[in-house]
Amino acid sequence: FGCVYRGRLQSSGQVVAVKQLDRNGLQGNREFLVEVLMLSLLHHPNLVSLIGYCADGDQRLLVYEFMALGSLEDHLHDVPPDREALDWNTRMKIAAGAAKGLEFLHDKANPPVIYRDFKSSNILLGEEFQPKLSDFGLAKLGPTGDKSHVSTRVMGTYGYCAPEYAMTGQLTVKSDVYSFGVVFLELITGRKAIDSTQPQGQQNLVTWARPLFNDRRKFTSLVDPRLEGRYPMRGLYQALAVASMCIQESAAARPLIGDVVTALSYLANQGYDP
């Protein structure tokens, strides 16, 4: 998508992120237009705010609010040893906020918006780890009328793509719910969606985790070791139940994001006190 720079608006002194699109052709242009349109029309505390844009000649710039803590990916993977791991409460709060962002797109936007590229690198973190979805270049308007899906070229990220979308290009809001489940698993396990450094059979997060859901005695082996046992056992069971429902093979069996928000808001409000 090009480079991102940190800048400051002269008029107000506000610190912003400036995203410069690659100048190579149509794909970038289309994504630029989708992003400007989506973020101009959609406003929610869990979606990143677009402050402005520039389309001059072949230059394409997008100006966003600056998210001081970077992406969720930065805090989960390849973390420097001197940085403290995210605690359980923060992880649940990030999951609940990100789910609320998706819920807004699916249930409040009209027509619904399918985000299509939900992954940990697209969840940006503001002060106090408030999560916001960013990068709307691949978002699609959902089906209208009595249609159940939209058909499109498969464009998501490997490891996060729902199986029915990856195989047929049929996109529904349930495709986003699957991707949400993968990110929620990342939050619980601390593992990447796809990690080629892991042993064979453990490289795909969903494939590795699925069999462990069937045995309660194995639940603790799913937890990020960097939590060092500091998590509520009951909260873990509930979190894993939500994650396992979201990553069901069958789209119809996955919950709607509104139900996920209800469950996660409860989990985030429980608060674990070690």
C-alpha cells in the first residue's frame, strides 16, 4: 500500500499519520477511492478517523489520526524482550473494541460493509490500547435485498480468510466473523495466524488450535506463555468458546458479530485481578 509517515498539521499542531499510496496503477487508485468513501461516511470510536486526503497528479495521500501505540501485531508478535506482554484484561478489551468496530460495519452501516481484511496488523491502538480498525481499501458493500452474499475476487490475507471465501469468492459478513476468530485466537495464544518457524502441524493457527478445543484439559496449553498463568480460568473457557464458534468451518454455524460483542463486552468487564 506504500509508506506511512508521521506528520504534524500546521494549523492545529495535531500529530497525524500520512499514508502514501504506491503510484503503480489501478488497484491503488481503487483502494484509495474506497478508503476515502468508506471513512468519510463511517464514523465510530473503533474505526480510525480520516482527517483528509490528497489526489494531485499521480500522488495519492491519506491523512489519519495518529495511533500512538502502533498495531496489535506489534504488541503480540516478535516483541522485544524488554517490553511487557499485554495482560489478559487489555487483550479482552482490545478484542471487544475491535468486535464493536466490525459490528458497526455489519449492523449499523446501510448497506452493510464487509471489511474483508480483518487481521492484527490492521487493528491500530490509541491511548490506553483503544483499538481502531484501519485500512479500508479492500472493504466491500455487503449484499442487498434478498441476496445472501457478494461474489468477488479473493483478496484477504492468507491465514485469516474464511474457507468458503477462499474457495469460492463468496463473501458474507460471516467471512469477517471467521477472520475475527483468528485474531481473537492470536490474542489468546500469542501465536501468529501463519508461522513457518513453528514445527509442522503447528504453522497454521486454526489447524493447530481446533483439535485442542475438544479437550478441556488441553485449554491451558493454548494460552500465551507470556501471560505466565495470569488469567482467569473461567474467562479462558469463555474466550475459547467464542473463538471456536467464530472459526467454524461452516459459515452458517458462526455467530453474528453482535452476539460476539455481547459475549466479549461481558468478558472485558469481568476484569482479572491477579
